[in-house]
Amino acid sequence: MTSHTFQRLQVRLLMVASLLMALPVLAQTPASDQAPAAAATSAAPVWAEGEIRRVDREGQKITLRHGEIKNLDMPPMTMVFQVKEPALLAKAGVGDKVRFTAVQETGRYVVTDLVKASP
């Protein structure tokens, strides 16, 4: 193998190694960071259903046992959400069945709308 061929091989190997090292970082980047224009043009909000387990008016948080949240690709679970507006918690009570919309903002899950579910 000539010196020139060996150098070309080294350059190619370095390029491949660099790409392979970058793949895990790219895979962990949320889709909202990769395509903000697509998120901004989304149509109607996606509603989910849940039950209020805890209300923290002072901390502007709500704990919901919820079904699937399709727009967040989230399975059913119980978790704490921030609320976009404190007024959303005004009539919220533990045990209430609710419909809500949620988004992910700066690494946090935020309830943007909350209404009592129809019986």
C-alpha cells in the first residue's frame, strides 16, 4: 500500500468515525428542536383524557393520571405537569375527570388547556 493510499484510507476512517460519534447526539435531539416550523404550523390541539390526582396552585402544577397523549407520543401514566396559566387550576379538584392539551416546552411538560370531562 502506498503512502498516498494509506493517507486517503485514514481520512475516510476519520470521517466515518466522526459520523458514528455524532449519531447518538442526533438521535437524542427532540423532534421539536429539529423542526420548529412544523410544530408552529400544527393544526388543532390534541386532547387527552385524565383524572386529577393532586393540585398545587402555589407551584402551578397538577398531577394527572392520564391516558395516551398522542402529540407527545406518551403512554398512559401518572405524572406532574406545569400549567400554562394559573387560572386553569381555579376549578380543578382531586378526582375530577378532565380533558386536557399538553405540550413539551424547554424540557417540561405543560398543560395548555384543561376542562372537566362530560359525564
